[in-house]
Amino acid sequence: MTDVELMEIVAHTALNVLSNCANHLARPGLDLPAVELEPRD
């Protein structure tokens, strides 16, 4: 791997971590309806 490719991996990883942290802080609502599961036999 080249230095440029390694920096791209680091940048994408950092963006993913920061995005996850922002979602944990903001706690956005889900836009999908809840699914009711039937009990197993």
C-alpha cells in the first residue's frame, strides 16, 4: 500500500468514528416502523 492509500483508510476510519459519536449524542429517531415478532413454537 502507498502512503496515500493508508491516509485514505485513516481518514475514512476517523469519519466513521466521528459519525458514530455524533449519532450517539444526537440520538436521532428511527424512520422505520417497529417490527412485531411472533413467538417461536
